[in-house]
Amino acid sequence: MLTKNNTTFQLHPEKETAMSPLAAFVNYVHPVSDAALKYISLHSAPKRVSRGEYLLKAGERCGHIYFIRKGVIRGYIKDGTREVTTWITAENEMVSSIRGFTLQEPSLENIQAIEHCDLIAATYESLQYLYENFIEMNIVGRKLLEQYYRDAEERAFISRIPNASKRYRHFLDTKSNLANRIPLKYIASYLGMTIETLSRIRSKKV
Amino acid sequence: MLTKNNTTFQLHPEKETAMSPLAAFVNYVHPVSDAALKYISLHSAPKRVSRGEYLLKAGERCGHIYFIRKGVIRGYIKDGTREVTTWITAENEMVSSIRGFTLQEPSLENIQAIEHCDLIAATYESLQYLYENFIEMNIVGRKLLEQYYRDAEERAFISRIPNASKRYRHFLDTKSNLANRIPLKYIASYLGMTIETLSRIRSKKV
């Protein structure tokens, strides 16, 4: 059994319907009906992954979306033998492969925990049920997608800044919470530079 | 007066409420109520811009979202004196500055027509009215944002491919409709390479 503040989340949710942390997060984004909250609590489950473990590998079907209660996760795509990190995200965010999840096509992305993570998982089918049966869930989806689209646009911009120092400066301005928390190799991969270049920039600026 | 197939769109919509091309597009994404379609038709208006003209400049408030009936538009951010093109899009897509529009903050982006464009414009206020008064419009918004978030993730990936030829190959695979239509300087800027490098790659591969 997991607890968050005073809320109890049952591993056997069919026996009890206390609000899951995912339901609480959804209701925080936009208030939804009690019936929707109950459905989410009944159809989501805690999941723990260790550092280095995968939530999704390229080629697999992406059947789940996760709410991060604790930990850091990255998405990367293989370019030959090289790993191209396209996003890194932490607590209180939802993660999945946007393409793999929404289109239900084999994933191009790999999703990997880079710290021990406590997650809440929901299936693609549960989310579709929620969208179809609780129309207000589309307000939640719309608001979250606006935020995640803004973040993706930011990732599309930062990688196009020609100067490596400016890319790192921009990373510090927008993701300062991650800069001293995660291994340099992932920051270097995300910012499209070698670890040596990143170390040189950090030794000058930090 | 503009026409699209057999649908007539009045320049003075207060006199008549024939369905605007934007309403038809919305209804195509997900069927909405007649009242919502009527509201969209009454609160959207055609706009024409010439090649090179701006829909938004950095620092301005982003008050409109546009549906492209004809033409090509790009978004770019200034990095010093350099223009960093972060997206290029064409017919049957909605465009705005996702950050400037959804947060109503001064825009970081410039949005510029790179061909003569026929657009349909709607205001931020009209869209909020639609979301608040016609709940099914949130289904439309959620579905469009899923698509545009996927596209933004794609833009975040392509720019991180280390090899310039592979970036161009990936561009051809995903945006073949634009490859022979728009000036090379914008493709080069979007792909993070010089025009000379892009020309050299094209002369080998095309």
C-alpha cells in the first residue's frame, strides 16, 4: 500500500476506491466529476522502476501513460549506435511516448528511468474510456496537452541554438531543477554536445 | 466573398451565418453542435497576407489563431542576428505561437508568411468562449493538440540528429510536400545547416 499525505491508495482498488494520486492530479488540472475520479482510482496502479530500467523500448506498443510521483525519466531515439535524448522530465508530470501512445503504433522512442521512480500507471484503453464517457476529461487533456506542446516547442528551439554555451545557458534558465541532479551524459545528449564540451562550459559558468 | 466547394463564406458574417471554412475544419476533426458551428462562423474572418508579411512579431501579444486555407508559414526565433526557424507549415493546419497564445505572454516567436496566404482568423477570446460554452470543443482542442504535440516532438528530434545528410533525409521522409516548394534558406535554417551544405546534400541525393 502506498500513501501520499493522508490519502491511502489500495493495491487492490476493487475493494476500496480512495482517490489515487493520479486522480488528485487530474482534479487539480481541472475539476472533474466524482464518477471520473472513482474510475481513475479504480483503473490506475502504482509502479516502481529502478535507475536504468525501461518503461518502453523502441518497436514496442506504448500501452501506458505514467504520472511521476518521484524520480526522473528520459526519452531517447537511437541514431545508429548513438542515443539522442529528446526529453528529460521529473516529478508531477505525465510521461509517455506521444506518438506511440496516441497513434498506437510501434514506438520509435525508448523511455528509461534515470533515477529510481515511483509512478502511477494508466492504460491507453482507460484513458480512451475516460475521454468518451466523462466529457470534462477532455478539458483536462486539452490543458495538459497545451502545456506539453509548449514544452516540446521549447525542446525544438533549444536544440537549434547554434552556440553550445548558449544552449546550456538556456537549459539552466528553463530546467534549473535538473541541472545538478542528473548525470552529465544525459544533459550533453539532450543539448547535442559531447560530455567534454559540457564539462568545459560548466567549469567556466557554474 | 470567399467560396470553398459549395460553401459560401460571407465577409459580413453578422448578416448571414453560412458555415465558415474554419467551422467546417473543426467539425471535421470532431463533430460539434450547430450552436458551436454558428459561433465559429460569426466569430472568424478571412485574412490575406503577402509573402514576407508577418502575422506576429517577437514582443507582441499573440491574440489570434489562424487556419491556413492556402500558403506556407514559418515560425522563427532570433538568436542574436540569426533567425532560427523552428517550424514550417502549410494548408489545412492551424497556426499560432503556442506559448504566446496559450499563456498570453509577449511572444518570443516571429510568425511570417513565406508564400501568399489565405487564412481564417479567430481571436484568443473567441476560442476561450468556445471552450467554456461548448464543452465538445475541448474534444476538438484535445485531438488537434495531440497532433501538434506529435509534430513538435518530431521537430525536437530532427534537429538533434548529428549528421546533416540524415537530417535532410528525415525531412524528406516527413515533409516531402514542402521540400521543393519553399526557399532553401528556410529549409537550411530549420535543419540547422548552411545553405551551402544543404545544396551539396541535395545535389547528391535529389
